Amino acid sequence: MEPIDARSMISAAATAAASSTGAPVIERRRRLSPAALAVTNQKVRPAYSPVVITGLVRIADLVLVNLIGIALYFGYVVRGDTPTWEYLAAIFAMSVATVVAFQAVDIYQVQAFRGQLKQFTRMISAWTCVFLLFTGASFLAKLGGEVSRVWLSGFFVAGLVALIGERVLLRGLVRQWARDGRLDRRTVVVGADQSGERLIAALKAQDDSDLAILGVFDDRNDARALDSCAGSPKLGKVDDIVEFARRTRVDLVLFALPISAETRILEMLKKLWVLPVDIRLSAHTNKLRFRPRSYSYLGEVPTLDVFEAPITDWDLVMKQLFDRVVGALILLVASPLMALVALAIKLDSDGPVLFRQKRFGFNNERIDVFKFRSLYHHQADPTAAKVVTKNDPRVTRVGRFIRRTSLDELPQLFNVVLKGNLSLVGPRPHAVQGKLKSQLFDQAVDGYFARHRVKPGITGWAQINGWRGEIDSDEKIQKRVEYDLYYIENWSVLFDLYILLKTPLALIKGENAY
């Protein structure tokens, strides 16, 4: 019998549930339990990605070995003579072989960086093997007489000392980060019953686990729901998880419910999928047979991936670099134009040139975004409670032009480059009181807050496809959400670049912007 591909089945069902019609996810601040408030009041530092850390260590090893080999070569072998490419090629090959050997002995893990004896023993063994292989290769190629033995011996000793020193420094850093909670995956468990208790006990029993179990959530109030599971307190109901995850850092939501509880799981996913967190279903008690590749593991505990947080690890690093570097260049180029706009605003009407407006940021965080003032100062609307419409008398003469061409958005480059709470490309940050026919946007369309799983942007996929400006119909807000979700699921640096290059053409049309 062909085993079931459970991950595909659950992901497809969850996606269908998230996009189906039904009760909208209402964004209101819920009252959390005292236990949940105690957790949210704790000081939490931003997390560091283990994938990025291990990647940077690989790069550091590669650069360090190359620098030592080249320094010894020019300091001892060349001595003013013309350098030969054979030595340089050999040094680069040995540095690459070193990284491969370290990977083979499994010391490129954050948990390995915390250790000492085991890490250093494996590293010394791998480093020695690299030099033995190089010596053997040079002997077989009959190059033994041309390779300086003093250089080779010095390379071995100096490289080993430098690598050990690097690992001692790294060990101190990793331990400090661990104490600060930067390496923990802050986890909440759904299911405060015996199954949840067994799951948490299994997770806590593992050595060197990076999971920090914050607590459990469960809707049941009968005898099946425990007040605590394996020492982790019950923090509230499933509906509370969204508010809880927006008050404190949550990295993983783990369901302890059996797969047979499909209806309950899907109902919960309709509420939780809007969060920028990983969502997994524990498979440690399920008796069904799955394909091995369907599982991902938390230590030795098998899980099934349902949703993954978008744009993480190296993707996040690349996006942040793109935003800061390209954003700084655009700001530099646009500075003369921004000065002219500021002058025109000042000459056209009384009041400040810039104003700040509260908008939704990443994970529904309230952020202040900068804009050029386009309304008369005495009619300012910082919460955007009243939508600007065509021929709106509140808009100044200069304001009409800069709103139609989106020049009023240029000061948001300061948000990108200086504050870092906006991206160049992403879902547009709507005002916190943005409404459609007296309904807040989250009440008008299902899945609205899923737009906030990534940092909002100055421009976006929806904007270059004509869905910008006034929102006066259900179709306009639904299309914006649809295009924003497509962007989130298909993000790449090239996609960002494409949207950025298409933006000026979209602005020239000036559609729906008043």
C-alpha cells in the first residue's frame, strides 16, 4: 500500500480553509490570562537564525584559512619573487577542502559550537586529514620537491591555532546568545491533554534542545484539559494565540492533536495562519504510516509541516541588504526631487512639510510612517479615519499632484533606510483605522492580516497591477489582499527588483489615486 503524503494533504486542506469564506479574523485586543500576561511581560530579544550563523562560520573558516596560507606564502616562499599560481590554487583548494571536511564531521551546528572537547577533537582530525590528503596528492603528482616543507608545516600549525582561537571566541558568543534567548525557538503547544503532556515531556527530555516551551493553549474546559502539561502552564484558548504572538515573540506553534481531529485542526488554522510563525502538527502519537520525507524533526520528535514563516534565514538577510543598499541609493538620487516637493508644499499652504501616520507594520505592530503633507494642516487626518476621495476639498493643489504621482510617499525611504520598519517592496501598510463602508479592512475580507506576515513596503505587487489608491469596493480590498498574498508566497530578490522597476510606469498612470 502506498503511504500517505500527509504534509501535502494537510497543507492543501489548511490553505483551502484559510482562503474560504467564513467568519473574518477580527483584530481586537483580547484580554489574556494572568499566566499569558506574565510571559508577554518578560523581556525578549530578537532571535538569531541558526542557518545564518552556521553559514557565516563556514565563510569565516574559508576566509581565515585562505588568509593564513597566503600570508605565509608571501612572507616565506615568495620574498619578493614573482608569485606562482600553483601555490595560490593549492591554498584555495585546501580552504574549500577544510570546509567540506568540517561539514563531514558535523561541526557546523549551533549545538556543536557550544561544546568544547568534541568540537575541537573533530576539528583537529578533519584539519589533519586535509593536510595528509594534500601531501599525498602532491607526492602522486611528483610535486613534493617543489612544495616548501617549512611553509606547509607553518600553514598546518598556524591554521590550527587560528581555527581553535576562532572556535573559542565563537563558543563564548554562542553561549551568550543562548543565555539571552536569541537561539531559542519559542514554542506554544495546542492541546492541553495527555497527548500534549507526552509531547512536551518528549521535547524537554532531549539534550541540547533549542525549544523553549512557553505554554499550552486549549479550548476545552472539561476534565480532558489540564491546567499544566509536563510543567508548562495553560495560557488560554486557541483564540488567544494570535494576540499572545503579537505581544511576545513566538517562533513555532505545535499541534499535539491527532490527525483524526481534522475538523478541529482546520478551524484553528483559519485563525492562526495569519501569524508569521511556523505551524507544525506533531506526529509522535499517530499510528498511520507516512513517507519518510513527509516528516521534519524536532530532535527525535517527528512533525508534519503545515505553514512556514515566510522570508526567513538567508532570504531575510538578502531582503534587508537589498532594502538598505538600494533604498540608500534611491534616497540619494531622489533627494533633489524631495527638496523641490518640500518647497512646493511650503509655498502652497501653511503647516509642516512632513507628517506621521499610524499604520500596520510587521505582525500588526503599529508603526509611524513619514509622508509629505497633502491635506490642509487644519484638516489633517493622522488616523485616516476618512478616506480621501476624488475632488476631496481637504487636499491642497500640490497635494493633488503628489498624491496622484505617489510623490507623497517618498519620505518613507527614511523608514526603510533609517528606521528599518518598512521595506522597499511589500504589502502596502494601511492606516490602522482604514475602512470600507464603515467596516475596518480586517472585517471586510478574510485573511486580511496575513498580509502582515512580512514587513510592509513602499510599493508592491498589488500597486503595479493597478490596485492602489482609494478603496471604495469589496473587490478592491480583496484584490489587494490576493496580490499581496501571492507576493509573500513567491518572494525573491529578482521579484522585488522587477516590482521596483515597474513602479514608475504604474505611477505615471495615476489610477485610483486622488
